[in-house]
Amino acid sequence: MARSARAAAGGHDGLMSKFILVTDDGTADVDATRAGGSVRVAPEDLPRAVGWELRPEGLCRGDVCVPARDRSALVVEGDVDLGAMGKLLRAPFVADDVADVAVLGASVTDRATERAGMRVAAALPLRDLDGTVHHWGELGRKKKLLFAWASW
């Protein structure tokens, strides 16, 4: 079914309108169709809107691809369902039909990669209240409370 025919289908769902899509990379205005609490966009609009593209191997961003095992849930009537895309990428997705705004958050993998660079070096020396030096790595994987104080 052509996009214009779907847009004229009537009711709240199936209406095409301009949506603002928000991601960590910024915002994009895109023609989108409301669909059962989700939002669908044309595959050709996907790279500009959310930074991912639909390829035969799945959803890809640069040289990283996430296989879409259930492609029929991802691509519905020729458009990409952003709710299904969020599930596939393990990224939060929310849409506001009234304001015509949808948000696709960073994936769990992206957030984990960012946090991986924030590790404390195992050799970090710390002094306890008695002045004894301990190294961060000696404390193992236990939860730690680090209290820091400076006189200046």
C-alpha cells in the first residue's frame, strides 16, 4: 500500500505527519506514520533521522550491524517501526502522539561502551584514615565508598 494511501486511512493510527525525532545525535524532522503506539518512518529517512540504516544484514550504523531476525516486526508495510527498532537495539523508545515527538535513546551497548572508558585504574593509591596506602584493585569487586576532601 502506498504511503499516501496509508496516510489517508483515517483514525488516529495511520495518519502521516511531521514528527520530531530526538536521539543522542540531535533532532530531525521526518514524515512519519503513527502505528499502534509506535511511529514508522520510511527506510530512506532512517539514516538522517536516527543515524541507523536498514540493510539486508539488519540495522547498521557505520560498520556495526545488528541482525534483524524478525524483519517482519521491524519493517511493516514498507516502513521501519521505531518501537521495534528500539527493542532490537535495546534502546528506550517513547512517542507522544499529541506533540508529534518521538525519542530513541542510546542503546544499552552504547551506554556500556561509554562507561567502559570510565574505569578506575587498579593501581590508584588511596590512603585510609590511618595513612595506610591501599590500591583500588586490592579491594576486589566489592562496593566501595570513596570520600574525598580537600583543604583548599
